[in-house]
Amino acid sequence: MEITHKEFLESLEIVNKYIKQVNDLQKEVKKNSEHIPENICYDKNIDINELKISTRLKNALKITIHNLRVNKAKEQRQNYVKCYGDYDNHKDYTLDELQNYNITNMIKHPGIGLKTIAELKTVLLIAGVKYTE
């Protein structure tokens, strides 16, 4: 079965339309994912100091996780230092401690705005941590 020149040109037109469609989709995906840093694969047990996030968010996470731990120690009627060690030890703070945390509470922190909340949502989504709003 031979293909005529006309059939070839029609097929070529379809292929070119498909290439344009794929390129448009790639541009859209790139535009929609600009806020997501490249090559990131977070685990929910990663130390927050190892996260590639803004300093503002990192400090807010340290304060939030510290407060969550203090409240948990109070609920269990235990001493914070006995439960978690030194107050200034942020080395073992992980995203997993934010499971089911209402992230709108982060707005209460000074300097935390919608961009930082969006960054937090992205990080939690990548790490697979469930949160509430």
C-alpha cells in the first residue's frame, strides 16, 4: 500500500498539530509548577533543617512544632525536657509532627502570609503529610 503525496501532507499536518499541542501542555505545566523547586522528594520524617524552604517558613515550623510538643507534654502531664530534651534542640523536628495540623493557625505567626502558607502546603503535599485548613 502506497501513500500518496496528499495523504503524506495531511498526516504531516496532524503530526505538527500534535507537536504544538504537546508543547503548549509542557508550557502550561511548567508555568503551574514554577513554585515547586526542582528535584525535591521530601519524606515526612526529614529534619526540617534539611528542607529547601524559605527561612521564614523554617522558623515558623520550629515555633509551631515546639508549641505542639509543649502542649502534648502538658496533656500528658510530663516535663517537656524529659519528653523531648533541650528546648533549643531543633535537630529532631520533622514534618510528621504536623499530621492533621490546622495550617491556618500558622497565620497567627508574625510575618507569615499567604505565600508562606502556599509554600507550606506544597511541602506537606510532597512529603505526604495530611493537614487541615
